[in-house]
Amino acid sequence: MSDSVQTWHYGLVARWWAEFKEGGDDVGFFLDAIKRCGQPGLDAGCGTGRLLAPFLRAGLDVDGSDVSSDMLDRCAAKIAAEGLTTNLYPRAMHQLDLPRRYRTVVICGSFGLGGTRITDLEGLRRIRSHLEPGGSLIMDHYPPRRDSDYAEARAGFLDLPSDWSDPADRRRASDGTELELRTRLVAVDEGNRTITREISVREYDHGSQVREERYSIVISGYREVDVDLMLRGVGFSDVRVSDGLFEDGRVIFEAHA
């Protein structure tokens, strides 16, 4: 099995996440899920700590893991600045081999990113192996939409690579510089049901561009039934899916080891 993961959460992108990805109406949901299902917990794909930091502020025993060491460095700095501590592991999900077992694992916004169907399945298998007997996985997922770039590209309505997102998202960072983010769709693989997106982040100092970084990410598209079969295939039981909890169209899977 290939260990390669193609993702974009590095450099200026990691800085963008750390600066501007804060809060959200799902923070309380996942926090309550860990309280309900039990500790210790693992935030798999924790990034710069959007969820993990609030977990720790609430006094929960939760570790974090992520494929990007850049994201974890930002996360470590954030929680250290608040006098908080935890265990952070630079691992892709399909490479998890951690010293602890957990009552609850949460995956938020990271399933299907950067790998392949083989590595995604192995990631779920590794997650289950890190759960205590009866432990719970709480995972969000965005099912493919009919109005998505992928669907439009398949139908021939969208030339590839697509135009960069317009207008660009430009924001002032904590040090006074500005960061500008754009994305575009660059490839569709119908056989593997994946898309490849490219991200560009430009840094401006006093109105002048001083740097630009571009990265790509591969995103696998899974229907709800696909995720259900994958979870059951690696040994999860009592798999449940809930929708309508959030306005962005994602669903929540809960499964037990």
C-alpha cells in the first residue's frame, strides 16, 4: 500500500488555518459527543486545533493527530500559549500506531482528503484498532452534491482547470500582513471518483505581494452507503448516520468498536 498523501495543509495554508479557522457551530457538537461517549479522546486530523483547543479548554483528555507537521506546529503553539498540554502525533490516519487507546475518536472535515480508497479504508481500520472495546467513532462527511464542481465537470459544463475562485478571500493576519486565498478544480478522475483541487495563498505586506504558495489536494467522493459499508467492513458495528444537524449539508456517522 502506498503511503503517499497529497494534501495542501502546509506553509501559508497552515498559517491561514491557524489565523482564520476558529470556532464554528460544530465545536459544541463534537465536544458534547466526547463527554457523552467517554474519554480519553483523539481528534484525528486535528489540524491547527480548531476543535482540539476548545476540547482542552473544557478540561477534556484529548490527543491530536494530523498528517501535516506544519499544522501541528501551529496547533502546539496555540495550546502552549494558553498553558494547555496534550499529545500531538504527526501521522496520517492510515499510519496511526499510537501508544494509547481511546473511548472516543472524532474526525471532522478530514475523511477522504489526500489519500486513496485504499488508504482511507486502512485509516478507518487503524481508527477502530485505537478504540477501546465499545468505544465510539464520531465522524462528519460531505456526500457528493449534484451541483458540485465534480458533477459539472463530468457533465461537460466546466472546463478544467477551472478559473480561480473569484473574488479571492483576502484577510488581515495578526502580524498586520494580509493573506489572500483562492482555489480551483484542476482534475477529475471518474474511475476512482476523485477530484484534485489546487489552492493558492498569497502574502501581502503594505499592499505588495511578497510570497505565493500553491498546493494540491486529492479528494475522494463517497456516498453515505459507501462510508457505511467501509465502516462495517473494518469491523465497526451499530453504524448510524444523522443529517440536518448543520446547514452546510454534511452528515454525521457514529459507529462503535
